[in-house]
Amino acid sequence: MICGELFLVGASGLRKPLTLHYDTATGAGWGIGAAKGITGGRKGYKSALFKGGIGVPFIARWPGKIATGKVDKTSTISAVDLLPTFCELAGAKLPDNYHPDGVSQAATLFGNRTTTRSKPLFWKMQSPWPVPKSRPHHWVSYAIVHENWKLLTNRDATYSELCDNTDDPYEKADLSKEKPEVVTQLMHQIDDWKATLPESPSGDVFSSERSQPAGN
């Protein structure tokens, strides 16, 4: 669990704390080592790209700004949305040449719930194929959420499932046969996104701690 507190300073100099709590572990454990958890009826668990494997709690507290005791079960917020959100709340303008992967969720925090995603979210996972019998929800290697749709596909795109996030939040119905045009569109978006990914990390991106002997 990560807890962060931002202080937004107004013209009067009064600091107004915005507190955020979110779990960075992505999904509930299910007998994996010491990991335990519940998914609220969602498919999959940790390391799956169904909602049970990627959904985590997100709690925001901002006295006088964010309503207390309210639960939003429809909006989709990702970690890539945090920077644009913080900038909007602080009145900071992003550089013109910077294109964030996410969108500001300030309006969502203030109670304007959404059921669709205006900017797509992408996931990539090294998942096995064919489907492991002991882990039936761990076959998805790529996923995209855009507007009301979520597409999940295996590693070589020979099998996919399409879900309507608005009407089917628990991902029970596969609509890929009924909506082949949506599958095609989302597959193109995944392919375009994959083409932007580097083959390996560039620059000095790893901590010096990685080179230290274990136990030091």
C-alpha cells in the first residue's frame, strides 16, 4: 500500500492536504506465497490481466473538496493518470512537447463518475499459451481498455475476448464474435502501441543497488 500526501498552497498561503492511498501490488493474491486477498467477484488474481488481477483500491481524501463516504464503482483510474491529475489540481501546465499516457481525473475525484475511458490504457504481460489448467485466467498477454470496451488477447493474437466494461463490469460475456469490427479496431490500437515500445530499457534507469551482492 502506498500513501501519499500533497499540499496545495493557495494565494493565502494556506496548505490544503490531499491524501491518496492506493495499492501498488496490482490485484489480489490467491495462495501465492503469503499473498491472500479477495477480488469482489472479479475474474483472475495477481498477474492476470482480468480485473481481478489489475484492480486495486484507490482512496482519496481532501477535506472540503472531495465528498466523504462516497464510493465510485464505475470510473477507471490508472497510475498514468496521476501526473496529469496532480498538475490540474495544482494549476501547473504540462510542457507542450510532453504527451502523458493518462488523463486528468480531477473531475472524477470531485464526484463526476464515468463509465468509459476517453484515452486508451494498455497492458502487457508474459503469459503462457495454451491456457494453463490450474490458472484459467492467466493466458492474456495484451489488453486494452478504450471507451466502454476491453479487449484481451493471447501472445500471438490467435485468440481474444471482448468485454463491455459498462454493461459487464465482471467480464463474464465474451462479445468478440458479436462485435468483430470492435475487435479489429482495438487490435490495431494494440499493434500501434506495441510498435512504440523499446526492445529494452534505455539510459541509466536501474538503481545501483541492483549490482550489490545479496544480503548487503
